[in-house]
Amino acid sequence: MKYLSEYRDGRVARALVAEIKAAATRRWVLMEVCGGQTHTIVKQGLDEMLGDVIEMVHGPGCPVCVTPLEQIDKALALAARPDVIFTSFGDMLRVPGSDCDLQQIRARGGAVRIVYSPLDALELARKTPDKQVVFFAVGFETTAPANAMAVWRAKELGVDNFSVLVSHVTVPPAMTALLAAPDNRVQGFLAAGHVCTVMGWTEYEPIAAKYKVPIVVTGFEPLDILEGMLLAVRQLEEGRHEVENQYVRSVRRDGNQPAQDLVSRVFELVDRSWRGIGPIPRSGLGLREEFAAFDAEKRFDLAGIHTTEPAECRAGDVLRGVLKPFDCPAFGKACTPEHPLGAPMVSSEGACAAYYNYGRFRSAV
Amino acid sequence: MTTIACPIPAAATDRVQLGHGSGGKMSAALIRDRFLPHFANDVLSQLGDAAVVDIGGQCLAISTDTFVVQPLEFPGGNIGSLAVHGTVNDLAMMGARPQWLAAGFVLEEGLPFDVLDRIVAAMADAARAARVLLVAGDTKVVERGKADGVFINTTGVGLRTPDFGPAPARARPGDAVIVSGPLGCHGIAIMTAREGLAFEAEIVSDSAALTPLVERLRKRVGNAVHALRDPTRGGLASALNEIAAAARIGVVLDETALPIPGPVAAACEMLGFDPLYVANEGVLVAFVPEAQADAAVAALRSHALGRSAVRIGRAVAAHPGMVVMETAIGGTRVVDMLPGDQLPRIC
């Protein structure tokens, strides 16, 4: 397929693997930030091909995995209301809340719909004026512009039966939190290409400088990731710590300015809890005061829902890259995609699901 | 000794969810836990595409299937043609020659007659082409809102001779794995029609009766055809997992050999789906010993439906019950059954 098969060429991949091995004089620890990259790595077996020179740790960039339990419980409460049509991206449906998930709410009669775009949810609200349509606005900077657009349009059109349950998070504060942790082992990052398509990479320059880590903005296809690894390894071997851009076909230094403008007009930085990681100051996006009318948490009474993150859950260690999914005692036994114990086993971007779906063969032989 | 358990409770299921209809692990569990304990008998327990019963030297194959597709009409067919093809193919996969069909219709109040007429006409055309007679039928009408336009159940009966008996459990290490045509067309045609998505090239459902392909395989390689399956709901991945489990063999797929049309691959990339799990309605997968594989591919290619038949992998003795794929890039991955429905990804 054009623009995809070129980036999945086995011959070029083998050449890149050889180049990485030739460049590395020791084993380096790299983290890919984004869950989409985790899946490519495990699905294609890249970690296995390079295991002797690179240890990949899988970062917290799975929006489904890091959405806090309290927000999931609020979503479940909203979806169960008879006056609400609850809309969401598909893979939020199976994320376990405190006692059930959205699929089960739907089986019990709740109106839960999968949408591909928040604008579809807005359209649904316009078509069903007698119902309240709530959209679950989760994700990183990648999904923020479209979600901001939906709220912006709702205000412009006066669609007063539309609202959003916001649980947006941003990447740089999470990277900083990981690097500042005393048990950090990560020596270099593959930054999330699609986040940077929106935001550019200027935010990462002070992080690379302060913590002396190479950060390579990287795409999602196998050859993108191999090239990102090569650039990171070269920097480490040469003692450099810069922000480099592998994903040149998509990312510019300043990102997508109109998208950033829209996001900052609708959202502002707020403190946010991350599932499995805990609260990180100014790491999330919340609706600005002038859009408060579209905030589902203000429109509906959700004040009674306070769920504390279970402190002993190992999913947090997986999301911080301290624990490999295979090393979790529950992995593949008590915790499977059919009965996920933690969010990383649910989402197709979650590290545990990636290992379970694609990697079991390797652990078995 | 301390045990570490993730304290987030697993959600318990006390009622039917949509995922139970996906053809994946939840569907298998539904049948295993809710139906088999009540109905278990030697014929049903085979869990083949069709049941095979011996009535004094002659073998009858019996299969039933219910169709609830939305939209009712889609590029390449409608629920009527699909209801014939689905059941005819289930019989053909057991090596039977389909003979008779019975059909039940649940009609929703308000269904326009012109839609119904088109569905019934397509059904009749499909039955004629597959050389089966519709010999019994029933209609029921329910209130508006109690059904989605029309639901159709078809039950088929076919005849099987002792000299040709493909069955999942007969697949053997050393078999070549062959598919008869491009993968993913039906599921993506339905999905794009349902979501109102438009792609440059229209994707048309492959819905068709597979009987002519099975006939050609029978004539060319006969009972060396160890196993046949039409990878419908749950896609190729689920069909291969079922065969691997039934025969206690491993399956190794070659990613570069999979016939996935460009538009299907593009739609799957956009929608966040894996084409290995997308439904087909006019494709079969065959397990044939390596020595007969070329003949089987040639037999399939001699018919228009099988023009792009191709070898996609092999059965092995290692990792029984597990399907793995050698990726284009040189790695390996497990191709498991999905728990429930494929859920589109966030980004």
C-alpha cells in the first residue's frame, strides 16, 4: 500500500538493524513514549531483533491506560443515566472501572455509542435534541484539537445538549516526572510522532538539555522506529543529547499552529491524576471557564464519585517502564484481555495487551 | 510468600453483551457455558460448520445460521443473498453438496415492500446459482423497534459421500494452508456502508457460494483436502485458531503472502482494524498436504472465485493450538482469537 508498505520493507529493516548493532558499543535503555509505537515494536518483533544492544521500556503514552479510575467511574455513571447518550472512542469500552465497564452498561440498557470523531458526537446531539449527548474526551495532544473543535462548534451553534467528560493529558510533564524519579533507567526517548505533529518539539528541548537525554521524534511504522532507534543510539554513543526529528514527513519544529491555537482557546493546563502513576501537576487539559457550560462534570452531579487509585497496582510500574509485562505475576494468568485486571491489558495500545497478543509465542519457546 | 495481584476487580458479566456475538472467545464461551451443558450429544459436540448424521449409509449434513446484518443492502449483495451463501458454505465446508434450504423471516413493522422484494429476489437468485431448493419457510412480523428491518434464519441440508470428508480435526503437520481469494472484503464493505465512509475504490462484499470451489478441490485432490473453513465472523485468524485447536497443530503464516487488497488494507489502517479478524463471505481456507498443494491451488484458480488463490502458510507440530505469523520485517507474532468485538483505536 502506498505510503505504508515502503515503511515495512524487510530488506531495509535488516540493513537498519545491522547499522544499529554496528553503532552500539554497549546496551542502551530507550523508552518509546507512545502506545502505538509499543504495538509496532512488539507486533513486529523489533525488541527481539535488537535485544542485545537496546532494551526498550514501554512508556505511558496509552491514553486508555492512563485515564484515571475516577474518570472511568464518572463515565460509567453518566452512561447509566436514561437521559444520556454516552459517546466514546472504541477502546474505552472495555476499560474496567470500579465494578463494571461501558460494554456492560450498554448490556444493561445504557446508550453507549462508538464514534470515530467528537464531531460525530456533536452531530448526534443536534439530531437528538431530547437527549443529553456526552463525549468522553480522552487522549494526549493528538486528540485534543478535534475535541477542542467539537466544543468550540457546540458553543458556536448553541448545541446545549452536548457536553464532554474531559480527561486529557499531555506528554512533556509525564516525561519529566519519569526522568526525575530516583529509579529512572531510561537513557533516551523516542517521542510520539503524532503528538509532535500537533505540538512540534520545542517543549522537548529544555527536557533534553536538563536531563541530558536524546529525544528522537519518531513515527509509527517499523522502519520509522528502527531509524529512531538508530538516531538515539548514535547520540548516546557520541555523548550528544539533542532533540532530533525522524518523522520528517509529518512533523515540523513548531507543529500545527492553528491546532495549537484552538486547543489553547478551549483548554487550559490543569493538574491531572494518571492511572497507575498518580497526580502530576499541570499535566492535563481542562475546559476554560468560558466553555464550562459544556463540561459534563459541571452539568451533571458527579461530585459524589471519588475513587482512589489502588496504590499497590503493578500497572503503574508497567506504565513507568520499571516492570515488564512478562514479569508481572498476574500476566496471562489472572490478567488476560478477556478479564483485564489493569488498563494496559485492555487497550490495543496497552503494553500488557501488546505482549499478550503478539509476544506470548516468544515467552513460550 | 507474598502474591501480587492487581486489585482492580475484573468486571463480572451477568448478561449478554454485544461481544458475545463477535465470533471470538466470548462467543465460544457463550456456547460452551450456556448451551452445550444442556444439549451435549456426540453430533453437536463436534462443533463443525455443519452437523453430519448417518442415516443408514447416506450422510446428511445439517447447518443453521441467522443473519442480522445492517445495512440490509450493501455493495455486493444484501441480507437475502448472504443468508443463502452463509448456510450453503457451512455445508460445503464439511464436504457436503447442499440440497435444500428452509428459511425463517422476522419482519419489522414498517419494512418497505420494495426492500423486502429485493431481498427475496436476491435470495432466490443465490439459491438458483448454488443449486439449492428452498423447500420450507416461515414469516413472523414484530412491532416497529423490535427488529432491525428483517432478520433471516436459514437451515440447510446437504448430502455427503464417504469419499470426501474434510474436518478441522483432520488437519496435519506438513499441510499447506491455502486461501481461495482476497481477505477482508465483506467486513469492510459492510463497515464502510454502515459508517457512510467513502474510499476511492469501492470495496464490494465477496459474498458467494463456495460450492464450485469445493467441487473442483474434490475432483482434483479428493480426500487429501484435510480441512476446509470459510473465515466469516472473526475472520481468518479465528478460523485458523479453531482448526489449530481442533487438530492440535500449530499454524505458521507468512505475512507477505496474505492476499489483502490495497483498499481493504487502507480502510483497516484508517479504522484501526486488523484485516485478519475481518469477516469474509466468499473465501475458503484449505489444509492440504504439501505434495498436493500446487494441485489444490491450481484447482481453485481454475474458477473465477478462486482466481487469486494462494498459499499463505503451513501447519506444524510445534506450538499446538497456536497460530503465529512471520512478519514482513522478519519478526514473529502470535495471531490469537479476539476476546470480543474489534474495538477501533483512539488514535
